[in-house]
Amino acid sequence: MFKEYTQYDALGLAALVNSGEVSAKEMLEAAIARANQLDPKLNAIIHRFDERAYQAAQAGLPAGVFHGVPYLLKDLSFYFEGEPITMGSRSVNVINTYDSEIVKRMKATGVNTFGKTNTPEFGLIITTEPKAHGATHNPFKKGYSSGGSSGGSAAAVASGIVPMAGAGDGGGSIRFPAAWCGAVGLKPSRGRNPLGPALAEGWDGAVADHVITRSVRDSAAMLDATSGSEVGSPYVIAPPDGTFLEAAMRAPRPLNIALHQQPLVANTVVDKEVLRVLEQTAKQLEAMGHRVTPAEPKINIEKFWHDFMVVVCAHTAFTIDNIEHCFGAEHIQNLEPQTYNMALLGRSLSAVDLVHAKQGWHDSQYQTGQMLTEYDMILCPTVPTPAVKHGVLPPSYKDELLMRSAEVLNKGINMGKYAFSSGMIEKLSHPVLSKMAFTLLGNVTGLPAISIPVGMSKKGLPIGMQLIGRMNDETTLLSVAGEMERAGLFTKPAFAK
């Protein structure tokens, strides 16, 4: 058994395979042994295909940058031919008949995928506690959330089962679990990575797929391998000068950084420990030669959350309609209450409502873009609090009953319209939306953003800080994150406690 498996990042493991020191089969055995040992406690992996991975190692994996590295994929948007996908739902269980474009590109790097990771239903909530598969535990503290929607991937990486795993981000779903599990989570710029052929863009451009990693350079190297437009892509983004990996390995020039401290969702309280780490991170960046100045994006926070919810609810309604159309009405009988109600809200909205919301997105894009003409990037918390206990973020039993009553009431009145206008949605969604008060900006604007693990709470839970860059400027984010990692400022992963 390869006992030193967790001491290396993905590029380090690939170097061992390429040198012949360790075989791809031995590498996979090490990953599977850790999965067998840890996952019964974590519940990070919901589907395994170990034998297929062994056969791939035996047959010979592609000679890419991650040749022979064990790998996992989030069970949501990553279509892996011949394996089922559930999207975290009791209503979906479909065998994929093809690889999505990003999976093709990931496979070409030489990774050896042996499973799919847990996610909330359709990635709609930022804690991984689906009724379909059960809760994923935080590797640092059992009974606490791993975040979402890429919570299974984050837990698998932070616990050392794999050095990196596929993840997706529509409202913070890469950065959020990376922050709560003490990992690195980069959301690339809108259109940087492919989403097809099933989608041209997810949630009107809010969604970006990439990876959660333990090292900055692994995230950069995977972005080099996967980025670029595809057939039917609505975006064509120029590649960086040089490579993302080169950017992650070099020191940045002195930067002008905006310190963003005010949550973009009203009535959100930022935990004192998170503020402490924010102040500490600002001082560390200043000590490295950067200038950090308090500044806030000029965004209407009362409208900001509403515009996001309108777009996501409209897309949720489409998703449910599409499932019913493709697989039959019986496949939407077991939807979780919040999913059904988001679809209900989506159906209640008009095309004009959607356009109003998208205009709000544009306003936020413009104001943030204006801010980034003066500053090179933005520093802020990733999440306002450290991880919370299971059961805090999903709707309570009482809230679920209220949601189910909306189905009956909707037959007499337009419950969706009433729910928005009455403040009901704001009240029910606030526990989740408030946790997304710093991550939503990256999704609405399409800007690249990275969460880095630079703090710990008194309870021993990770605290992540977020850097948001100019459009298509992942290189500067990766340079700063890499600089901080090399300076020894990252917290240690769960298995190294």
C-alpha cells in the first residue's frame, strides 16, 4: 500500500506515476482504501465504480498532466458515460449515455475516476443534506455541514480520499464548501469552462464547473486542461498569456485590493471570528506589498437577492418540467418541498419578471466592473460564518408543511406571486441566502473568484477568505493565492490535524 498518498497534491502524485515510483493501480488502491475507511463516516461518495477504475488503470490512462491520479465527480452536471446520475434527487436516476465536454477534457488529463460525490437536490441549497442520499459530514467535525452544493467533493478532498474532485458553482457551490472544509475552490469566469452539450449556460450564466483542490497549482493545472469554448458555446474567452499553472507559481505584482466587508444580503450578521480572519488576511496581504483599502460595490442589496431568486426559480421550473417531459410525471412525485416550491415560484413569474431580474444582474455587473477599474481585485469573506450543524440550513419540518400548503393554495390564487410580494420568500430563504451574501456576487457578475483556507474557528472549523478578480483574470487570483500558500498561510487539511 502507498502509505504516503496524502502527502502529495495531484500534480505530485502524477509525477510519482510518471517516474515509475508508484503505479496507477497502487495509487487507486490507496484512494479506495481511504474511501473505504472514511466514507462510512463522511457520506461524501454516493456512487462507486471501483472495478471500472481498476480496468482503466490496467488498460493505461491518458498521458496527461494528472496521469494516474484518483478522482471523483460531483453527481450533478458531470455526465460520465455508462454511470448513473441522480442530481441529489429521489426523482432522478438516469444512466448517462455520453460524457459531458468537461468530463472529456478531465479524462484527457489522465485522472482515474472511481465515483460520484454527494450533492443537495439539483444543487439548490448550500448544504449537502439531501433526502435522497443523506447528509455529508464535515471532515473537521462530525454532525456539521460540509457546505454545498459541492459538499461531497469538498469533504472527499479535505479528508484526503482524493487530492481534487469535480465541483460546480451557481451561487457559491465551489467556494462555499471549500471554505467550510478547508480546501481551495476556484469559480472560473463565465464561459471559461464548458457546460455542454446539455447546457449552453446554467442559470443564465451563473453556473461554472471546475474542481475543489488542496493546492492552488492543481486548480490552475486543471483549468489549463479544461478551459476554452466548445461547439455551441455562447462565449469565446481569450486564453491567458502563458498558462494558469505558470501564474499560480509566480509572485504577483503589487496590487490594489478592495476590502469588501458589508454583506450583499440584508440582515446578515458576519461572525466575529470570520471578521478576525478577514482583518488578519488583509494585514498579511499588506505585508506582502499589496495595498488593501476598504471599499464596497454600489449594489442595491434589497433587489440583489430578489433578482437572483427570480432567475434560479425560473430555471428550477424548467428543470422540473424537463424531467416530467423526458421521464414522466411519476419522476417528480418525490421532489423535496423547497425544490417543488422554487419551481412553483418559477411558473408564477412572467417573461417580463425575468427580464427585470436580468437587468438587475446587469446593474450589478456594471457597478462591480466600475469598482474593478480602480482595484485589481476584491477581498472578502467566503461565508459569513464557519460551518453550522446539520439541520440548521435545510427547511424545518414546519417550513416544509408551509411549503406543501402552497401547492394546495396555488390552485385558488397565484401563490408564487403572493409569496414574493408578501415577504414570505424573503423570510423562508434568508437562512440560506444570508450564508451566500459574499459568494453571490461572483455568480451574478460572472467574475472569477477563489476561496482560500486561511483561518480556523475556536471550535476547530475552517474559515475561508475569498478573492474576486476582474473578468477573465484568473491569472492574478491564482498568483495571489499561490503566493499566500507558499508563505505557509493556508490551514492544514482535516487529515493533518
